[in-house]
Amino acid sequence: MGESSSDRQETGPAPRVVGQRWAGRHPVLARVAATFYVGYGVFQCWRGDVVLGCLLVVAGGLFVLMSVRPPTVIDVRGIRRPYRWRRRFITWPEVEAIVVPPTGLEPAVAPRVALRAGGRPVPLEDIAPDQAALVARIGDRPLRRPPVPGVLITPPPREKVRTDVDVEADVARRAAALERRWVALEAQNRQRPRSASRSAGDPSDGGEHHQ
């Protein structure tokens, strides 16, 4: 009997994702930058600036290391990340979900692996964001998007509606302030000394003298 198409699909190669070494960077520009850093660092060392030269050589060496480092390989066995600082191999039982970045970000952000044990997610820096769904399907893990923080818009303060009680209280405050002002003026007038000329030329005294 001939083999059916469904049987051929089941016995076909398992899905597999291989990362790109220069993901997110132009390969030619990255190699040119690595050559420039190394060459300029050697030139600075020859001039006598050893510290700057060593820093430039180290920066160029990192670019070279990224170019020769094996890419990430994702298959049914797990996620292999050769020559990485942390989590060089991750099995699927350790994975809680594949976290994909929000759409529309520039530059594009690589997907990350959220672990069941918690802690900082592991970035898949050489995996394209559009392959995150395939990665989740290979490991039979859910896709998650981090919440996008919204911009909190504070509404303008509404003008308070004045009620009759507010109007009466305002009138009472104004009347009390006016009364205090009059009391202060009367106190100033009482404390002002009388002049001798005014007492001598008092019309009431003059009228009594003529009588």
C-alpha cells in the first residue's frame, strides 16, 4: 500500500528555528564597525594611548565574537544558545511562555523566554520578532505581550458651582472684613492728638464767650 500524504507529513522533519547572527544589524556595517574598532585600537596603542586602544580592541572583539558565535537553535528538545553568558540551554518544561514585544516598536525588540522559576526573562536576541509565534508553537507554549503603559491624562479641574450657601458665606466674610476695617479706622481717629489751634478756634467756645 502506498503511504498517505498525512503519514508523510507526520514523518517529515520537525520544525526548527535557527537565529540570525547579525539580527537587528546590517551585516556589512557590523563587520566594517568591527574592523574599524580593532584597527583604530591598534593605532591608538601604537601612539601610546594604551587604555583607549585596549577599549577599542575589546569593542571590536565583541563585534567579531558576535559574527563567529553559533546562532540560537530552537527545536522540540529545547532552546540552545551557544556561547552566551546565561542559560545556554533551556528545556521546554522550564519555559512558562514566550513573551513577544508590542507591535510598532522601532527598533524591533527580540522575543524573550519567561521561565517558570521566575527571574529575568531570557532574550532571544538573534530571533526575529515575527518568528515568536513559531517558537511558541514548537514548544507548545503560550504567547504573551507585555502591557503597554498608557499615558495618564489628567482632566482639567471642573469649575465649582456656587450654591446659595456659598454666596451667603462669601457675603458674610466680606461684611466681617469691612466691619473690621471700620473699627480699625475709628481706633486710628481716637488715637490722633488734637491741635491747640483747633481747640482755640472752636466755634462752640466762641459762641459761649460772646453770650
